[in-house]
Amino acid sequence: METVVSGIRSTGKLHLGNYYGALSNFVKMQNEYNCYFFIADLHSLTTHPNPHDLQATVRNVVVEYLAAGIDPEKSTIYIQSDVPEVAELYLYMNMNAYLGELERSTSFKDKIRSNPNNVNAGLLTYPVLMACDILLHHGTKVPVGKDQEQHLEMTRTFGNRFNHLYQTEYFKEAFAFSYSDKLVKVPGLSGQGKMGKSNGEADCIYLSDAPEVIRKKIMRAVSDSGPTEPNQEKPESIQNLFDLMNVVSTPDTLSHFDELYNKCEIRYGDFKKQLAEDMVLATEPVRSRIASIENDEEYIKKVIKMGAEKAQASAQKTIKEVREIIGLKKLY
Ligand code: TYM
């Protein structure tokens, strides 16, 4: 059975981008594959979260994984820092990751641009740690959103380079995965590209947002005055709202509003109302389960402990084998 590995950073509440890009696929994949889904708390250290906030966000991601339908009996749910072997593998793989290729990574370039005062080595080697998360369990399928595609290419490069250096076929190649024919990119509400917290709170719809909050955010989303003539190309802000509708509404609803747009008869108030109602409906099951799981401390602890043990067993085996391959076998 193929192994699936994926994770989400513990940076706060999960939004629709995380859900449709990653989490919703996790839930489906657990019935077909051997799955490891973790909370990437080590990756979130690049932005120096305060320790209390970090603990709360890690716990929150666990709750939202469970609320989305990840079953801890089928999948291994764990916290990245509970498996310190990943840090050891990261050290070894850093020896085969070159400055030039790390500097060329688009996510690194974006980070330098958006926060030039915090260009730390952890940011630069972020893709190496991500590769190690996957290689540690010999993952071959990695459910992620479109923005992670380049990191998967780098994962293959690092794994193949290791294999070549040590004349082995130890690491397998991993590929980004989505059930849809393309990797998903969920747009944000501020008209600035993909949904993400870095574009501000108003850009994101969170899985835990109450229906009233969702309605308010959608009604305030950036739209436009047009169209002024039939079959006009949609400006980016409108295309984004149509893309969101494509994610949460039925194909009939989408084509209904598309037709109105093409006939210059669309009323953005109605369009947004429909979008908001469909979004409230689409997020309802997860929202209500978040409320019922978040206070069940015993259950949450049990899940985290069980996941840590399963992930550690797999990681310890890999690290032992990697040490032998690279010549770090114990001499006593
Ligand atoms: P993070 O926390 O930035 O994102 C988690 C997942 O959500 C997806 N995503 C989106 N998908 C579509 N549209 C959006 N607007 C959107 N925003 C976020 C991301 O593509 C991702 O799948 N580096 C990873 C975390 C990670 C990881 C790994 C993933 C660390 N190690 C190993 C897979 C395998 C990340 O982007 O986290």
C-alpha cells in the first residue's frame, strides 16, 4: 500500500484554502492509503510564535483535523516535534541541499519580500525539513495545494541526490496529489491571489467562522461595478469569487451566475448572498464537530499520544537505516 504524508503548519485557525487544498483530500485518502498527517509545529518556528500561542495553535489544528473527519484509527495523526528523528534527518539532508537552489525557491523569495527583517536559515532550509517529513515515512503521495508543488520537486531532488551519493535506491519519489485533475488554489477575499493569513484576516474564511461572520466577510469581499458589455472577461476580484463559488456551490448555481454575468444581468448582492449561503452550508459539518471536540481534553490527548507512538516507530526505523547508509553505524 502506498504511503501518504502531509502536514499543515500550526499558525492559527484553518481556512478554506487549507481545507480544499489539503485537508479534504486527507479525509478521502485515509480509506485507500497508509496515511501520516501531522501538525508542522517545527516549520511554524520560522516566525517565532510566542510559546503559549504555539501550544494553543497546535492543539487547534489537531481538533480541526479530527473535526474534518480524519479518523485516528485509520490515519496516524501526530505532532512533528513529537518525532525528533525528523530533525536528525534534516541535518543529514542539509548536507546535500545547495544554497543556490534553496535561494531560488519561490516561497523563500516571497518570504524575503514580505518580511525582509527575518530572513533566517530556517526559512532558507524550510524545503529540506519538508522533504524530511515525507522521506521519513517513505511517502509517495502528498496531498497539498498548488503553492506546494515546487517543494515536492525539491523533495524529489534531495531524495534522488541522496540515493545517487550513496549508490542506493533507498528513498522513493513523492508527488503532490489532489483528487481533482489540478492542484487546488483557493483564492482569498481581498483580491490578492490565494487565500492566506498573510493577506489579513478579511482575506480568509475559517472553518470555525460562525455563519454570521462568513456572511459579513463575503458581503465585504472586493468585487467590481462591471460588466459593461456581454461576455466580458472577468476582472481578477470577480473571477476569485466565481472560483470560490466553484469550490462550494453546485455546478448549476455556478453556471446560473456565469450566464447572468455574460448577459450583464448579474447583481453582485445576490451573487454574494448565494455564495455566502453555500459556504455556510459547506462548512457546517466541520464547524459543528469543532464545537463538540474542542473541549474533549482526554480524547485529544489520547489521539496525540497514539499518533506519536506510531510515527516514532516508522521514523526510528528510517533513521537507523539512514545512519547505516551514510556510515554512522555504531562502532560499539
Ligand atoms: P501551510 O500551513 O502553509 O499550508 C497547509 C496546506 O494548505 C494548503 N493551502 C492552500 N491550498 C489551496 N489554496 C490555498 N489558498 C491554500 N493555502 C494553503 C497548502 O498547499 C498546504 O497543503 N509547507 C506545508 C506544510 C508542510 C508539509 C510537509 C506538507 C510541512 N511539511 C510535508 C506536506 C508534506 C505548508 O504549506 O503548510
